[in-house]
Amino acid sequence: MSGSTSRLQAISAVTNYVPISEPLNFAETPMGELFGVNVFNLVQMKNRLPKNVFKSIKKTIETGAKLDANIADVVAAAMKAWAIEKGATHYAHIFYPLTGITAEKHDSFLEPDGNGGALLEFTGKQLIQGEPDASSFPSGGIRATFEARGYTAWDVTSPAYILENPNGTTLCIPTAFVSWTGEALDKKTPVLRSMAALNDQAQRILKIFGKENVPMVYSTAGPEQEYFLIDRNFYFARPDLMSTGRTLFGSKPPKGQEFEDQYFGAIPDRVLACMLEGERELYKLGVPIKTRHNEVAPSQYEIAPIYENANVAADHQQMIMLTLKKVAQKYGLECLLHEKPFAGVNGSGKHLNWSLGNAVVGNLLEPGDNPHENAQFLVFAGAVIRAVHKYAALLRAVVASASNDHRLGANEAPPAIISIFLGDQLTDVFEQIKGGGAKSSKKSGTLNIGVDSLPPLPKDAGDRNRTSPFAFTGNKFEFRAVASNQSISGPLVALNTIVAESLDFIATELEKATKGDAKKLNGAIQKVLEGIMKEHGAVIFNGNGYSEEWHAEAGKRGLPNNKTSVDALPAIGSKEVVNLFSKYKVLSKRETESRLAIYLEQYVKTINVEAKCIIEMARTTIYPAAVRYQGELASTAAALKAIDQEPNLETLNRITALINELLTATAALEKVSAHHGGASLQAEAEHYCHKILPAMLAVRKPADELETLVADDLWPLPTYHEMLFIK
Ligand code: ADP
Ligand code: MG
């Protein structure tokens, strides 16, 4: 399909849009009734399991206690009965390999009964453990092919659910994925381990504050997902979008986002219909979707759930991404989750809101009205400050990817420098602590919004700063450098573990200083926090993170600024990080190193596919269009000459020059692509970063200029303007 045909088809899709299915009727089935209908949650378990079994499983879910393997058969039977009532024919262990995707292997409930008939079977063993043939998932060297077995293990703490399809349903069981030696091959296992580490250390702090027998303290996560929706006619006419997720060519549209008329603007009908259906599917799966809105860029949107236990939130986040993609197709739309689908237009991120606590102690990052009195809050906040400063390079590394490199440090996303925005009030409190002790906290006051009929709003003490990669937003931290297309598990593992390490440090200091004497506690806290501020306060920055002054200032403060993945990823293999993860039993040395290898490999593979795609498109799509137009101009010129008219050759000459530039640059890209960087993965990644990426841009440059010169009806690719504004 050519650019102009796909444009006409997209226009017709928009203008002739009729809802594809019966309108969703929330009056008939209220949202509350829909929520969680496809989840085997505590309510279902309570109704269907014997009391003692229910109690045992609830305890595992709520306290992280070890699962009693004897109950598995009973749970499996109840789960099967529930699933079959819901039309399930198969069950699937869902797991999260290191590619960041969601993997599933379906097995039928059918078992031959030996008499020519069949039984529907689902045993405890099938619930607890699976053995997918998983030899083609990356293991970073952990699993040689001769020991290719990988096992999935039931994660009791994340509920099973039913996945619907018009032709049947499947019982899905969230699992961890490990090698036969028990080493993690997935994203979930280290999340669970890091949550246990965080709980251990948080309990020590709570004990110091006199709180004993506290149920498991867990981290909470509320990820805000940004994404683009474009008409599928365009998607299929863009080989680059289809095979790499982003446009590798395309000149800037005459109108971009400069009018700022899209952010929070009215949502187009077809898009809203798509969102409503996506949200309904997610409600059924128990994903607590809360907000939706237009984002800054044209055709860009955001969806966010209410926060949950971080492990469950991570599973739900994967479901959000899958559901957005799936439902969009029903509406003739394609959901783009790439961090930078369109150069020069805002990219997409995933703001990861993070905190810790539980139902009994509440949110441990809730400051209360007078933060200087709230010593416990200050200890937890101080731990985060220390952790983020000490492990800034790790936090940068866990969001590093070839695609996020296009976004971080661009004009809309946080820079690659990791700093903390604390807001005026908290900064003031911590500055006082640094100077010897906090006596007061700046009153946040009220914000008068100047309309008498509206009540005064309490002013958020943690005001907003969109330019910070890591911001305190009232009662949680928001990690904004996370990539739109990535699993949130890596960032969660890093946050949980580095904060556990800081809580460990603080607890040890406080235990030493007080020796159990509560009267000494306030003095001891002051001393520890003062030390933390002196050593780690440099990470706090409330100003404009996009500015050049900040880059210079951050350099003076010694904060790392790892601009590309190639600079950032090695931190994962550093001694400090390897020791951190092994000390808290989150990842062994081999597990950590295998991850670094996989991420470098993915970086190389991503750019390799892009380079191949560029070469092919330059040769088979752009060059032919350009020479056709060149031919047209040349014959016009010849025809004019034949009737003694002097042709204007300006465009023809420019096009001829650009065609030559295109061919030369394509040949050069092909040449560097044929070379290798060296024996190590790091050297290979550097070759891709420093040699291949610039060579790709050199092909794009003449191609994008050709787009502005070649006759519109000959241009084969949908333009940025068409893709972003026809909706
Ligand atoms: P903001 O407008 O500052 O981004 P919202 O209240 O809209 O704040 O919250 C944004 C996201 O942060 C939501 O997903 C929300 O559930 C999540 N969030 C709120 N409190 C917490 C918390 N204690 N832990 C983790 N995430 C949280
Ligand atoms: Mg937010």
C-alpha cells in the first residue's frame, strides 16, 4: 500500500467509523459488578476452599509465609471447577522471561481416562510446577542447551485469572521461571526476593520505633503508562513501525505539538470507545484502572491504575500493555508502546510511583502534617535519599535500552542524570537536619485559586516538577525515567533492594547508638540523618533538570551522567551492584551477570534490526520514489527545452544531489553493519552505538529532505502529519 492509498483508507476509517460491537452498557452491568469477575481472588477462594486451606493460603499471600505444599491439590481442584464454570478448556502458566514480554504455554485440562474417553484433570502438581520448553528464551549463559530445562513455579501471591477469547477461555496462573538449578530466568523471581529483603529491613526499623509483629511490609507500585494510538492503515504501510516499533524515516510535520492543544484535550470518539473497552477488559481481570487522558503529543494518551502490591502491580502492568495492544486492533487502531515512535515528537514513558507499607502501618512515606515530628517518615525518606545517591548508576542502568535512549535527555523526558526532587518543604526539613536539627516545617498553607465559589485547596507540600527523574510527590516517589515498553520489574527490583540496603544501614546505626534505650532514639536519628545528608544530599535537586546549567552543576556534584545504554548498562556488572544483589539474596553473581549479558545482547539486536530495515527501505521504498520524481522532472525539463523554454532545474538538481547522498550513506551503513566491534558484548554494543547509529542517521537525513520535495502522490510512506493527526 502506498502512502497516499493508506491515507485515503485511514481517512475513510475515521469518517465512516461505526462502533464495531454493541455499545458497552455500564448501566446494565455496573462497573462494581464487573470488577474482578475473571479473577480467582480471596473472595472466590473463601467460598470454594475448606476453611483451613483458605486460612493457610491467605497467610502465604498476606505474610509471605512458605506455601504448604499439601494444600495444592485442594486449591487446584477448586480453581479448575471455577475455571470450567467460566468456560475454560485450558490452563496456562504465565511467566515473564528476560525479554520483558509475557509468555504463556497453554495445556488442555483433558486427560485420557484409559477407556477411550477423557477426564478434565488439573492436579496440585500441575498448578505448582510447569515445564515449558523454554530453551529459546534468553538465559545469558545460565542455561547451556544440554541443561535446557526451565521450570515455572506458581506465584501464590498473584491471583490466577481467566483470559477470554470469543472461542473459549483459559485459566492463567502467574508463575516464576527458573532454571533446573533454581536460578532466576525471569523478571518476577527477583521482584519477590527483593520484596522479602525490603520487608526484613523495614521490620527492623519499625521495631526500633516500638512496632512489633507487623505483617509483611511490601513495596507498592502505581505505573502510569503512556502510549500512542494510530490508524492501522498507516501502521501496515510503514515497514519500520511494523518491524522496529518506531519510524526510522519521516520529516517533521508543519504542525507538531507547539500549540499544546492536545494535553488533557477532548478524546476522539473512536479512541474513547477503544479505551472504554480496554478498561472494561482490565476491570474483569481485576486491574484497578483509574485515570485516562490525552498526553502532550498528538495521538498520545495515558492510562494509570490505582497502586497495588508491587508484585501484583507488575503482573497487572503486563496485562495493561497486552490489553491495550489487543483491543486497539478491534478499533482499527495500532497501539504503539515504543519510547520514541516519532522523532521530534514527545516520546512515551512509564512513571513508576513507588512506596512501601501495609494495611497496619499505613504508607511509610506519608509525611503527616509536621514532617519534622514524624521521625519514622524521615528515616524512610532518608533511606531513599541515601539509596538513590549511592546507587544512581544502577537506577540509570535498569531503565537503559536502545529505545529509551531516544527519549531520556530529549526535551520532554528526564535527563540521564539521576537526581531527587524533594519539594521545598521536605528539602527545608532535611536542610535543617543537616545543619544540626529540624525545629519546624514550612507550612504548606493553602492555595487560593481565586474563585470564591470553590473551596481553598490544600497546597501539596510536594509540588510538581516534571523535569526530575525521581520526584517525591506527597507520599510516594515517582521514578519517571522508566521506559514505556519495559517491564516495571527491573526498576522495582533495584528500588526495593537499594532501599533495603539503606534501611539495613540505618537500622544498624540506630541499634548501635540506642542499645534499646528509647530515650536515645531521637538523638540517634538526628545523627544518622545528618550524616546521610552530608554524604548523599548532593542528589537532591529541585530545579530544572532539562537545563544546561544543571548538567554542569551535576558534574560538579559528582553525579553520574550515563547518556547512552552503552555507558549505563555496565553498572549492573559493577562489583558494588553484584555484591548488593548477592548480599540481599536477590540475584546471585551469575544471575546478575547473565542479566547484563542479555541486556547488551538486546541492545545490539534492536539496533541491528533497525539498520537492516533502514537499508531495505532506503533501497526499495525511498530511492524508487525519488528516481520516479526525478524522471518526471527530467522529462518535463527535456520537453520544455524542446519547445525552447528554459526549465527551472532547482528542484531536479537538489533531488539528484539527495539521491546520491542517499545511495552513498546506505552503502556506508551497509559497510559498518558488516563489521563487528570486538570479541566482548560490550565492545559490540559500543560499535552499534558509536558507528552504526550515526550511519543510520546519515541515511535518514537525505531521505527526510526528499520527503519534503517529492510529489505527494508519489511518496510511498504515510507522513508524520497523517499518522499523528488523522484520528
Ligand atoms: P499524580 O497526579 O501526582 O501523578 P496520582 O494520585 O494521580 O498522582 O497518582 C499517580 C499514580 O501513583 C497512580 O497510579 C497512583 O495509584 C499511584 N500512587 C499513589 N499512591 C501510591 C503509593 N503509596 N505507592 C505507589 N503508588 C502510588
Ligand atoms: Mg504522576
